[in-house]
Amino acid sequence: MHMTNNIQQRAMWTLAVAAMVLLTGCAQPATTEQTASQQPEAQQQEATQGVSAQDVAQNAKDKDSSPTDESKQGKDDGASSDKQEESKKEGPTTDELRAELNITEMFYDELAHGEKPADCQKYIVMHDTEGGGTGENVVNYWLSDGRFVSAHFVVGKDGSIVQCVPLDKIGHHAGFGNTGHNEEFGVEDESRDDKRGTVPLGGDLADYGMNSYSIGIEMIHEGETEEDYPEEQLQAVDKLIAYIDAYYGHESKIIDHKTWRLYNSDCSKEFDKYMENYQKTRTHDGSQLDG
């Protein structure tokens, strides 16, 4: 009996608690209106999080695509290297080429015979002195004999060079050539050459125009003696031609004196083999000049 009363009391207590819960609404679920009001906030947070993720991804992409200091340095180094390679391809300057030559200047007004601008430079004419000695001896002889003969350069057997006429002046080295050669070689006898010391030959040797359009190079050589040209002398001529080319900015045609004036004794037959190479490669041995 006592146990039955306890059970009944507990049941009544449970019903009372349930009733209180229903009256206070403590266990009441959220309404549709409350859920709807909470959705925009959740969506806004989600949208905000999405934008932030996109920004982070884009920033990372931009960072990867933008050059770093190291990549910039690499590009700068590459550009510098390209410029150095281009400079090497261009070769040495005129001053550098001249510095490689052992040139002594012996300029005299009597041996310069007028102006020779760069656009009038067409030929390099090779000569033999047909005698020994040094470049200084040759120039002093030209000064003393009264004919005012002169070439721009005299190259000694040891490779030393004497220059007695500036490159922008006319030298008297080619003289009169065969009649018709002015037209054939594209030169003309005009007023720039003072012709001081010259004597007209006429007949088959009437043309006088080569001096105004050429550089003269004399080599110390004693003529038809079957003596070869020393290597030091030939190498000096190679470098001298390279210097002349650089000075004018173009390659002048290389000929020997007997091409302008047929059957002339200089240059000697010993030079013929070198002449062929000079015309092909601008060096005595047919190789390309270093530098």
C-alpha cells in the first residue's frame, strides 16, 4: 500500500513538471520566422568567407606571377651578357686597332697633296719599296728627292710602321695609270690633288685619278730577289688593313700597283701569293684576323 502511494506521487510529480514546461516554453523549438531571420546572417558570413578565399587565391597568384628580386637580377644579368656578346661581335674599336700597331708618325706638309674625305676612299694600293733600309730611311729619301712621292704607310721587315701622310690626305704613290683606268676603276682626275712634283706621261699612261681615292702601303722589300716577306711584316700589314677598314667603316678594295699601272715592277712576284689571300680574306695567309 505504501509502495503504491509512492508510485502515484511520482507520476503526479512528473505530470506537474511536464505541465510547467509547456507553460514556460523552455523546450519550444525555433519558429520559421526566427530561422528565416537568421539565414541572411549565415549567408552573409558564408559570402564574406568566399570573397576572402578568392582574394587570398588571387593574391597568391599575383605573387607567383610577379618577378622577384632574384628573377629581376637574372634578367638584368642576361641583358648585360647579351650586350657583352654584341660588343664582342662588333669587334675592337679603331683606337684599339691602332694601338696594336707599332706606328711612328712622320708627317710633313710636302708629302700631303690634298684632301681625301671618307666617301672618296675606295682602294688600298700595295707597293714594294724595291730597296732595303727602314721606314724612316724611305720617308727621308722622299723628302730629299724633290718629287714629293709619298705613301701613307711604310711597313718594315720587323713589323714597325711609319706613317707620313694622314688618312684624310692624298699621298702620291700610284701616279699615272694606263689610259682608260680612271673609268675602269671608277676614279677621276679632279682638283683635290695638287699634283706637285708629277710629270705627265701621256700615251698609254695618261690616267691620273687613283691617288685621290686610295691609301698607299709600301713594304720594305728589295724587288726581284726571290726574298720572301717576313712573317712579322705580313702580320703588321694584316692589322694595318683591319685598322684602315675600321677607320673608314667599310672595306676598300685591295690591289697592287701593277694592277693600276700594268707591268710596273712593284709589287714583286713573291707577293702574288699573298695578294690573292688579301683580296679574299684581307689577311696574308687566308685566315680570319683574330679580334
